[in-house]
Amino acid sequence: MASNKTSREGFFAQLGRTYAAPPWSLFDVGLVLGVLAVTLMMIGSVLASLLSPDNLVPTPTGLVIGWTVGLVLAAAFVVVRWRSSSEKFAALRIVSESAQSKRPLILMFIFGIGVGLLANVTAGLGSANQFATIAPLQGIYSTFEIRPLLLGIIFAVIVQPLAEGLIFFGVIQPRLRATLGGYFGLLITALLYAGTHYLVYGLRPDVVINPLWYGFIAPFVLALMFGVVRVWMRSTRAVIIANIGAGIVAILVMLAV
């Protein structure tokens, strides 16, 4: 019993502890969030309109293509800006890793699958048992066609994990935890993640099943769990792998519903 208690206390102490501050400021956090807003809500939306038959009503496919391009541009901005300093790039914890991140990353993939299931079940139960896939993928796949499926996989399993892992858990969370404290920084990062999802993916011109639960609550659950992975493993790469697992769950739910 004593061993289990020590282990639990060690885990929560780890979440509350702050480590060395990353070599970037809150200004960089605001800048990255601003770039993300521009690429997703402006560039992505314009592209979605251009790719839709009715420019005023973007199709789900057009929206996902626009969001994919937007996330790629935002991630490219972070890589180019942080690559200019070897110290800053190493602190992103994508290539330069810690002893904790040497634990088998396959466990993070399995953990991500579990988190994806938890988020979808939570959103479904909160939506009066109206189960659906995550907000960005709703409506994209309605027939047995390969193109929408491939687009969904590219977005949810490749682009979104890489870009959001890099931005929210590589750049934003370490800075907020160093500035605001361990627990509060973790919470604010999750709120920023969920708020971005709600504004971009939840408030869509087409119908989304219960935007609050699928556009905010489910992403909030995901972000909290990804934030725990970032702290425990001290690795952004581990977060990306966990997010890939959650993305696969989103694809499977999309096919099932």
C-alpha cells in the first residue's frame, strides 16, 4: 500500500512541478496562436470556399482540405522560426529527448487510443447518446468512397497530430507551465486547445452534432491527457504519437457512424 501511495503522489507531484523555462516568451505563444488563427480561420476558410460549389456554404470536404493546409502552414511557421536557434529547437522536444521519453513509445500510441475512446464516449453520452466522430470529420464521409477516407486519414492521423502537438504541447504548454505554474499551465493549455477547436471546428456553417460536446468538451479531455503525456514523458514526440492513436479512433468512429 505504501508503494502505491508513493507512486500516486509522485505522479501528481510531477504534474505540479515546473522545469527549466523554455527559451521563448509569452510573446512567442501569442504570436503562434495568432498565426494559427490566421491560417485556419482566414486562409483555410478562403480555400474551403474556393473548393466548394457554393462559395458561401463550404462543404465538409472543402473545410477539411482548408484546415489541413492551414495546420501545415502554422506548423511550418513554428519549425522555421524555432529552427533558427538550436537551443529553441531542442527545447521543442521533437528530436532532442529526455530519459523519460525513452520509455516504449508504443505505450503512448495505446494510451492515445484509450484517450480517443474516452473523448468520443464522453461527448456521445453528453449529447444524449448521439454518437458521432469529432467535429472536423463530421459529414466528410457518407458513402463508401476512398477519397474522403484518405482525406480524413491525412487530416486526423498525420497533419493534426503533428501540427497541434508541435504548437500546443511543444511551444505553448512548456511556456505557460513555466510562467503560471504546473497545474494552471496545464489547464490553460487545455482550454486554449479546446477553445481553438470550438471556434474553428465546432462553429461550422454546416450541421455539427452538439458543438459544445464534440467541439469543446471532447477536445478538452484530449488536451488534458496529451498535456499529462507531455509532462510525464517530457516529449512532444510522445504527444504526437498519442494523438495519432486518438486520430485513428476518430477515423474508425467516422466509418462506424
